[in-house]
Amino acid sequence: MAKQFMDPHDVPAIPGTEGWERLYPYQYQFSKVDPERSAFESSQIWFYDGLHYPEPHYPFDLIWDEAWSLALSQYNTRHWLIPPALGIDHRIVNGYVYISPVGVADPADIPKRVPHFMERAGYYFQNWDRLYENWKKKMTGVIDRLEAMNFTELPEMEDISVIKEGLGIGSGYKLLKQYDDLIDLGLLCWQYHFEFLNLAYAAQVTFFQTADQIFPGIPMSTLTKLSAGFDPILFRPDAELIRLAKLAIEVGIEDLILKPLKAEDLMKELSTHPVGKEWLKELEKSRYPWFHISTGTGWYHTHISWNDNLNIPFDAIRTNITTLKSGREIGRPTAQILKERDRIADEYRKLIKTDADREAFDQGLSIARLVLPYAEDHNFYVEHWFHTLFWAKVRQVGQILQNAGFIENADEDIWFFRRDEIKQALWDHVTSWSTGVRARGPSYWPKEIAWRKGVYAKFKEWQPPAALGTPPDVVTEPFTIVLWGVTNNVLQSWLGSGGDGGSENEIQGSPGSSGTAEGPARVLKTVEQLADLKQGEILVATTTSPSWAPSFVKIAGAVTDVGGPMCHAAIVCREYGLPTVVGTGKGTQLIKTGDIIRIDGDTGLVTIVKRAG
Amino acid sequence: MTDKEKRLTIWYEEMEGADYPLVGKKNANLGEMIKAGIPVSPGFSVTICANDKFITDTGIKSELEKRLPDLGEVTYESAKEASDFAVGLIEQTDLPADLEDAILSAYTQLCERCGLPACPVAVRSSGSVSMPGQMETYLNIRGERDLIAYVRKCWSSAYNTEAIMYRMNKGMAFLFNIGVGIPKMVNSRVSGIIFTLNPVNGDLSKISIDVSYGLGEAVVSGIVTPDTCLVDKVTMEPIKTTLGSKEIQCVYREGGSDIITCDVPEGKRRMTCLSRQEMLELARVGKLIENYYGKAYDFEFGIDADMPFPENIIILQVRPESVWSKKEVAAKTEKKADPMERILSQLLTGVRLR
């Protein structure tokens, strides 16, 4: 009898948060009201999506969860007709998002979907490079439109041009429309996000499984080395910081940059310096677009970009200068990685004994490599570049509402609205503006927001279980396997079955990046805590972001709660040669800052050697 | 004769495969392994020439030649009679002083190299023609006096009854000079067996290491459950270590050359007995051996407690892998017309979770 996780309907509410459900869309709730839907919910596996969401959800930030819920699922179900797999269903429990892969219910429907899948997916695979080039144009078009947006205060009176040009519309209407356009652009961006991704992951799963048939037990780290090694643009921002550091040394202004000044003051000083002025021009070249990288994963509004806070890249440039001056090489050895990739592929190929297996291996590898640039690069366009610009626009909306007295702090409060509630509040605001009367917002929202903040703080203290419901026999949904790394081993460790000699001091995850490390743990629950990292510590987080790369110069290794072979943490750590264990399920729960831990990136084992005093 | 052909002792690292007429096959093979970069226990050969000098200078050769015409038809009885005579003669005759000096001088150097006074060595016979199991090997020999005595015993073992019958039946000469190999005894802290493939499924991309405490006999004879380590042969990264129970280990009896078993302390049983560094070095040597011989091999190794890493990694015996290498290899994947068909098939199969 297989073990089960807690039934999703049985998760107790946190005392003092009663009524929390109104922070999120109603369809995100587990509910027993409809027996059919309730039975479905109990029969599914629901796993906590800590890969994307290490923190509970702010009501507004749920926009991206809804956006991908729609986009990922539609491509599986309605675009490609992935024969056995439908979408990924979403729920929210005490502020944390749980997701569940859904299969085609009636097996008889599967063969009917096959010819459609072959025609549709086949077309994209055959025309991949051309369609991908076009995708980049579409994406940069969306980003240009977003950048052009600007939310400003409603005027005391309409400009005379509105009259003389006979426009016939008002600023209140335009504000509402522009807010709709902003949301619409976000959803559109996420439609594109998934245009290729489902197929890319299907191709990767195929290669991984084919290679595993030929070489049983081939480690994930090897598989990703075989298919990886292009020049992902996610590494470009870090490369720019190294370029700027080298340039500063070359032109002899490193001492100036090393001065512990705020970015703003330093830039002022540089602009009056003859050489510094030239260096600033190079900085500007790097900033657009490469400093649009998020300081986090991009999923939360708190994940601002380097452009939003230039102190962050300046600190990293200083670290780079110091490192370079001490004679150490930094940067990603691209040529070496590519050479090693080709050697590994070549050696593996030579070990294959039959023509049939060789052909299967080559087929698998060719498609895995075809899809890789998209799989690696789309993140920068969407989660980093688009998202960080998007958050900044929403802050402008927040400023309007703060000025109107609806909220106390634009930067902190706007995220506690659902996105449909912002539209309502804007209606309240523009109608009061048009009518010339007092709005209800100032007497309604501040109290509600204060209550929501309290609920959110309680969510934050709660530790969401790794999974709920019933584990399935087979997973066919490509994302579940490749991105979240949900496999038998992972489920077993989530169930806490112990298995082979597991104890409280041993946590089994998946190998993320080769090598071993031992040192004090630093458990990071929020992006801001990144600043606390000390030399030689092992970073323990729910997940990591590519923009943390500059900090990777310091740490000895990394452990994440969630993630599969292609998750961002695994990709980045492999590139930087940092021993890493991913998908531990509960690393951030069991490990405390200061514990001495040993990690083995080859076996996926994390051992707590000594507890902090 | 070249200089090398006249020498009485030759260090392992000075030999190569083609030197088997000088030192015997077993010794020449060790030289060949060292040339290929395969680490073996340090030691030297007492040459075939030295054996010849012994029987010539002492008059044993002419004594034996005199007896030979009386041997008559080869029967067990006649072979045994000849054997008794030859063995008695050899074992009771002192070595010429210059020969004894040559052997002891090499031994003294070996002791210095290993940093051990009276370094324990093995004394192994090594014929220029393979005669499997016909001649003797002596283990755990220490000190100058014993060494000389056992070298003589090794020489005499070429005249034991079975060896004489074997040669006579093959039409070989009665007189038979052999080489003697004198390697340091490996003081195995841990030892085991390596396959340059996964012996469980024949997967050529893995190196499999079975390893336990003490002498290799414990693993070879299967009286302990060893640790099993799998290493990726291409990337040289450890994949998985399965901990064995390792309750007992084999050791040499104090001062003797016979093997006894004793308990492994509780605490050590639950630890992996190889360090990551040792595991990777063994895998590297495994890949080297496979590349050198051009096919999958299995071999025994020991990690010597007296020596520092990486010189402590000692390869004891190598042989071609014999199970999977003989099997017809069947394709493990289904044939698909194109990558799309393969993706479709994968999506329909999914990934089985339990």
C-alpha cells in the first residue's frame, strides 16, 4: 500500500487568518462543495511550487501564477495536444501555491490526439530556428510597449489639445485603459513564454530517457553537460560586470570605483573625471538590457533589477576588481565548457555498441541541443527583463493610489490588492475625480491592507508541506519531470520514509552540480539576506537565481529545496563549478544557519555534521 | 650479450613486455604495466640469467645434465625421482657470493624505498613460458636470510614433479631457468575488485569498484558484503556508493604468511572505506587499463597502508572481463523513424514513479 500525503482538504487554517481566501481568486481554493471536483482534488498529487515561490503569495503577484497556469496548460491541452497530458492545475493553501499535473482521463482519447500532436509539434520542431527568431522580435516588441507606458496623475483639467483636436476621451478613462493594457501586456508576454517551452521540455525528457536506456543510471549532471554548454544570455549580466571591472583596471580608475560610495554619488564623481566619463558610457551600454536582470527569480515584486538599484552591480564590480587584483581569474570558461561537452558526447557515443542505439542517442541529443537555447534564454526576456520593468510600472500605479490616500505606502501596499481590485480602486478614484466628490477608498483600503499584511506575516511563519494528496504511478507531464524534478526518489524523500539509513541529520536530494563541500550553512529565506553571505558558507535556499552569480564567488556550495536538472539553480551552479544538491524538499526546514553541513553534489546527500551551538 | 641481458637483477620499472626472455612473463608483464602508467607494487626481478649463473657456477648444471640420460620414459615415479634429486641439490647449495650480493643489494634498496627495515616481500616464480600454477610463490618473506632461502626455493620449484612432467610431456628441455619477482608485500588497508563496466548490466559507461577492509581475499571469496562504488567513466564523477556491511576482514597472521579473518570494529563498518580521492584515482587507473588493453577488464587492487597517496594505490592482478564481453549486445532502445516519433513514444510512456 503506497503512502499518501495529507488530503488537501484537511490542511488546517492558521489561527488568526480566517477569511484569507479573499486575497486570491476563488478557483484557487480546495473545496468539498462540489463532490466531483473534491474527489478529483483528493486523487491528485499536489506539490508545493517552492521552485518559483519560496515565499507566500502577495495577492497582486499571483498574476504570474495565473498567467502560466493558463499558458502552460493551453499549450499542452489545446495547442500541441500532448497525447497523454493535459495542463497543470493550481491551488493555494495558506498563501502557498500547490500544483498538480493532469492526465487525459479517458485512455481512448490518447490515440485520437496523436496525429494532431505530430502535425502541430512537428511543424514547430521543423521550423524551430525561424520561429524562435520571430519569437525574439515578438518579445522585444512587447517589452518596447511596456517601456513606453507611463502612469501619471489625473490633471486638474484636461489639456486644451483634447478639446481642440476633438479627441472626445478623458484622462480617467485613459488611466483605466492603460492599467488594463499593462495587465494585458503581462498576460501576453506569458503567452509567448510558453510558445516553445512545452516542446523544449518534451525533447529534453526524451533525450534523458533515451540516454538512460542505453546507459542505465547515467547521472543527471552528465546528461545536462551533454546537452548544455551554449552561451546562455543569463550569464551575460555577470560577464558584463567582469568586463567593467577589467576595463576599470585597464584605464586605471579602479581606486575611484573601489571608494565605498553610493552608486549615485560615485556616478556623479565619475562623470566629472575624464576617463571615468568614458567608463560610464560603457556602463550605460551594459545596463540596457543586461542590468534588467532580477536580483531574485523575477517572480516577486521584491525582486528588483540591477537597474532599479545600481548599488548591487557596483558592489559586484568592486568584488570583481578586488578578486582580479589578487591575481585570480574570474568568469565563465565558455570555450572550455564547449570543449568538455563535445568530449563527453564523443566518448559516450563511442561506448554505444549497436547502430540502433547510436541512432537513438544521436536523435535524442540533436533535439535536446536544438531546444536548449530557448530553454535557457527565455527566462531573461520574461522573468527578468519584462518582469522587473512591469513591477516598476505597477509602482507608478501605486503612487497614484497613495497620492489619492487609498494606501499609505505605494511601494509596500499595492501588492496586497488582487489585480482586479486595483482596477476597482482606480474606478473609485477616477469617478471621484470626475465627479468632484470624496472617494470611498481612503476609508476602505488602509484597514483592509493592514489586516492583509497581518495575514501575510502569519503565512510566512507557516511551513508548507512538500506535497498533498495521492502520488500517481506515472508522470507524463514534461515540466513536472524536467523542471520540478518530481521522481520516485523525490516523492519518497518528501514522504519522509527514511529508506536507506536516512536520519534527521541526513537529507537526500538530487545531484545538481558535481563535487563535495563542507562548511557553515547560511539559510536564506528572502533575497535581501543575500547580503549576509560570508566567504566559505554553504548557501541553503528554497531556490536560487542566476543573478546571484556574483555572490557565488564567495560560497563553497549550495543546497535547494526544490528543483530538477534544468532548474535555474542547477544550471548556474554547474556553470560555476559549485557543488550543489537540489530538490531536498525540506533543506531550509531542517538546516539552520550556522550548522556545519557536508554536501555531496554527486550523490545528492546532505549531512548535518554539527548543529550550531 | 647486451648489458641488460647480463644483469642479475632488474627493477620492475626498467622492464618491458619484450624482456620476458630475461625475467619471465609474469615479471615482464609488470614492467609493461608500469610503462602504461598502471601502478604496481615496487620491486625487482632476479633474472633468468641469475638462475643460470647459480646452476652453472655451483656445478648444479653439470650434475643435472649427467643425470638426465638416466631419466628414461617419463612416468610419475621417474619424474618424482628426478625432482627429489634436483630440488635437494638446489636447496642445499649456497649462492655464489657475487650473486647473493647482487640480490641483497637490490633488496636493501627496496627496503629504503619503502622506508621499512626487513621489508616484507613476495617471492614469485616467473617462467619465460607460461606454466600456470606449476611453480611456487611465497608470501610475506622478511629479511636477507629468508629472502635468499626462498629465492632458492622458487628456483627449485621449477623442478617439482608436476613441473617436470609438464615440460617433458610438452617436449621442453629438462633444465629450466626461471625469473623470480620480488615485489613489496602490499599491506592492504583496503582492497577489492574493479570492473571497467557495470557488472550488473554490462553498461560500458560505468566503472564499478567493490571494496572492503584488509586483504582482497575477503572480497574475492565473497565472505563480506563490500562497499560498491559506481563512477561515470566519461566524466569521472562518482555516481553512487552502496554501503556494505563489511563485518570481517582478512589479514596475514602475525609473522606468518597464512591468512586469517578478524572482526572489523563496529564504527568502521558503517563508514565508506574509500575516500573520494582514492575512488577517483582507482577509476582513473581503471580507465587507463581499459584503454591500454583496448577492452573491458577486471582487476584486483590494494591500498597500501605503508605508502602515501597516490603511490599507495596498487594493482595486483588484471584480466579481461569475461561475462559481458562475450555476450551478443542487443539494442536497448526501440527504433524510431525520426526524432518526432521518439518524442511521441516518450510522451506516451511517461516516467514511471513506482
